[in-house]
Amino acid sequence: MEESAHRRGDKKVVAVVGGGLVGALNACFFAKRGFEVEVFETREDIRKAKVVKGRSINLALSHRGRQALKHVGMEDKIVSKGIPMNARMIHSLSGKQSPIPYGKKGQYILSVDRANLNKELLTEAETYPNTTLNFDHKLQDWRAETGLMTFARPDGSKTQTQADLIVGCDGAFSAVRKQFLRRSRFNYSQTYIPHGYMELTMPPRNGEFAMKPNYLHIWPRNTFMMIALPNLDKTFTCTLFMPFEEFEKITTGDEVIEFFQKYFPDAIPLIGAAALRRDYFRLPAQAMVSVKCSPYHIGDKCVLMGDAAHAVVPFYGQGMNAGFEDCIVFDEIMNQFNEDFSVVLPEYSRVRVPDDHAIADLAMYNYVEMRAHVNSKWFIFRKHVDNLLHLLMPKTIIPLYTMVTFTRTRYHVAVERWHWQDKVSFFLLLFNFPL
Ligand SMILES: Cc1cc2nc3c(=O)[nH]c(=O)nc-3n(C[C@H](O)[C@H](O)[C@H](O)COP(=O)(O)OP(=O)(O)OC[C@H]3O[C@@H](n4cnc5c(N)ncnc54)[C@H](O)[C@@H]3O)c2cc1C
Ligand SMILES: NC(=O)C1=CN([C@@H]2O[C@H](COP(=O)(O)OP(=O)(O)OC[C@H]3O[C@@H](n4cnc5c(N)ncnc54)[C@H](OP(=O)(O)O)[C@@H]3O)[C@@H](O)[C@H]2O)C=CC1
Ligand SMILES: Nc1ccccc1C(=O)C[C@H](N)C(=O)O
């Protein structure tokens, strides 16, 4: 076993495990503070990879994520390559399209390319002279007492290195988190929902987007749905979310077309019948898991952030945004407590756990809103009422979606306010508030 050198001197060493979205961003946050930062990523350098592994081609970036990018001077660069989505575009069975705006005029979420975002963040992290990126390093084991980590290399060898702080940003199936499970008073739950997802591509039509680009398109079919987000190359990435048992019922190309004919007829010519027949069987439907745990730290040695701390189902488009906000919250607490890890880590767990748990629940809720509620006249009416009340009393009534997506209102506070506001607007409706 090879013993890799680790730097000490007067600077503390922070090991960021995982060079995905949150890990790469976090490396910038720690480097900015002057720590010696070592990033360890199991995969090869995504910037050199011929084939980019992993799913979810694009992501919805919103205020929390943007604020975190702003902290490290990356907001403009990323936003300039994003496509604004101003509203949901609801596709009815008959093919009618009706928009439901996300917020006030000028408020939008951005469709960004996951691979490009990851590449840009790694390149930014590398601009700090005190940061080293180590690819092809898969964390196998680590010790909370010493901060000693063991990594597996693609050639089968092992490397060990030590750090003052280990930051687990290694995603939903975190290897860092495994050590937490062996400790007393660590709470952990994971739930696989019975639905899976499958990504399909809608190509450009005559060199242009096949549908209006500045929308998040939704085909809500009550018990399942398809969505589509635009990409810079004028394609859309369509994602079909559906119970696994429904996916499994479709076994032939003809059945795929039959299914689309029944539920998404307007999408067939846009995706293309031949592509549908082929692409449906390219990859099996993927699972979605929600992981909640607490606390997020062990002593002054280790902390979990991003999906490693809180994998959420994707339906609010907040997983990455919440992970990025984790970095800001940690940074704010570092300022507050003078970078004393023995105080910062427990405080971070205390502050952040309720918020990450709240967005996990909201993400579950938003699936029902997207696939079913948007079909209801009552829901649309209530949305209008909320928007109007927000216009009349902007400080008192703020729609839930606005709080979650366009502000940094703590997620758990947003949930509390939502319940309270719901009662107020119901009361106003009951007494015929002149709307
Ligand atoms: C279909 C889908 C759609 C989504 N859409 C959105 C959206 O629109 N908006 C949004 O905000 N979020 C979205 N998300 C969530 C988002 O993808 C995640 O929240 C985000 O990627 C989390 O980033 P992360 O860095 O914590 O984890 P990851 O992006 O998974 O990065 C973890 C990294 O750690 C590495 N790693 C894993 N194990 C090890 C190990 N043992 N040693 C070293 N390295 C390791 C991995 O290779 C990876 O690079 C979506 C998720 C899915 C599945
Ligand atoms: N909340 C959710 O439902 C989901 C969230 N995600 C998140 O989306 C992001 C990108 O995902 P993507 O790049 O596709 O990641 P992958 O699905 O490719 O997973 C990344 C690594 O995690 C390990 N892994 C994958 N599935 C499992 C599993 N079921 N049990 C244990 N380990 C597993 C694999 O490691 P190994 O090589 O050792 O097998 C894999 O290399 C990540 O943040 C991920 O956390 C991804 C899927 C679902
Ligand atoms: N990115 C996603 C991926 C999967 C499912 C939903 C989203 C969303 O962003 C939904 C959006 N926030 C909405 O409420 O309409």
C-alpha cells in the first residue's frame, strides 16, 4: 500500500470526497478560505472523459444555487449558459398547451447542462493554488479518530492519506456516510419510491426547438407524468416518471407507440416514432431514493453535504440547489465561529438538518402537484388567489413555490408559512374577500 504525502504546515487540510456538483463547488469555498484542499473523485476527470457517465442531462438551477455560485464568482458564467424557464407548460391529452407562470414577471428557473456545470466547477476549483484534484480515487474506508482515508485506484492498488476535516460530498450512496451508520445516535432512513424515471431526447425540428424553449413542459397524467427541459443544442430532454410496474408492462416497440398514442400523442412526432421504439429500451427505468439522516457530522472531523446528507426525489428541482445552499450555510457558520470545527460542525447539523428534511418532504409533495394537481381547476384557481394576495400583501402572503425557488427563506420556515398562509387565504375566500 502506497502512503501518499499530505501537506500540513500551518494550513489545515480539508479532504472533499466526491468531485461532483457539490464537491467541486465546496472545494472553491474551502480554498477561498485558505485551507489546503484535496478533492478525491472516484471517476476519471469528466473534462477528459469520452463518455460522460451518469444520468439527468440537465438540471433546474434556481436562486439558492445561484447565490452559492455567486459566492465563488461563478454565477454569471453558469447563468449565461442556462435557458430560462418562465412557466410550466401543461400539455393536455388533446395537445392543448397552457402555461402556469412560476412567479412574477421576470422570475424564472434555468435549465443548465449537468456535465458542463461539473466541468466549470472543477476548472474553477483548480484555479486555486491550494487545491489539488485527485481523480480515479474511490474512497473505501476512513477513520473518524485520525482522519485517515483509504482509496482504491483503478489498477487495484490502494492509497492512504490523512486530513483535518473530511467533507463527504459523495452523493446519494455516500461511502463517507457508511461510517456514520456504525455510530450510536445516528438517525438514518431511506425510501425508494415505487416510481422510476427514463430519459428520452426530443431532437430539434428544422434546426429549431421542437417546442417553445422557455418553459418546463409537463404532460400530467395524474398517476404519472412526462416532463421536458430545453438544452442549448436545441434538443429537449424528456423524462418519463411512472410506477415501475407500468414501465415493465411495455415490452415491445409497438407497445411503446401504443402507450404514447394513448397518453402523450403530441410528443410522438416530436420525439419520432422510430427513436421512441429504440430509446425506450436503451436503459431500464432508474430508481429514485430519498435519504434523511442526522446529525451531519462526527466530532470535529467529518461533515456530510449535498446528496450524501440528503438525497431527495427530483420533483422540486431542488436537490442540487439545496446542496449548493449547504455550502453557503456552512460558510456562514464558519464566519460566525471563527473556523473552529469543534463548534462549526455541530452548529451546522443543528441549523441545516430541519431545512434539508423539509425540502425532502416538499420534493415528495411536488410530484403529486406536477402530475395531478395541475389538472385541477381548483388548484389553478388557488394559484391565482395566492398570486393576487401576494400582489396585494407582498410581505404577508408569499406563494410556497416563490419562497422555495426564488428566495433563501429557510425550507422549514417556508413549509410553516405555507400551512399558515393556506389557512389565511381559505378564510379570506370563505368570507368573500373581494378577489
Ligand atoms: C433525474 C434527476 C433530476 C434532477 N434534477 C434536478 C434539478 O433539476 N435541480 C436540482 O437542483 N437537482 C436535481 N437533481 C438532484 C441533483 O442531481 C443532485 O442533488 C446533485 O447531483 C447532488 O450533487 P452531489 O455533488 O451531492 O452528488 P453527485 O452529483 O452524485 O456527486 C457525487 C460525486 O461523488 C463521487 N463519488 C461517489 N462515491 C465516491 C467514493 N466512494 N469516493 C470518491 N468519490 C465518490 C461520484 O462519482 C460523484 O462525482 C436531480 C436528480 C435526478 C436523479
Ligand atoms: N435521489 C435520487 O433518487 C437519485 C439521485 N441521484 C443523484 O443524482 C446525481 C447523479 O447521479 P448519477 O451520476 O447518475 O449517479 P450514478 O447513479 O451513476 O451513481 C454514482 C455512483 O453511486 C453508486 N451507486 C449507484 N447506484 C447505487 C445503488 N443503488 N446502491 C449503491 N451504490 C450505488 C455507484 O457506485 P459503484 O461504482 O460503486 O457501483 C455509482 O458509480 C447524484 O447526485 C446522485 O446522488 C441519482 C440517482 C437517483
Ligand atoms: N428539474 C426537475 C426534474 C424533475 C422533476 C421536476 C423538476 C422541476 O424542476 C420541477 C419544477 N420545479 C416545477 O415545479 O415545475
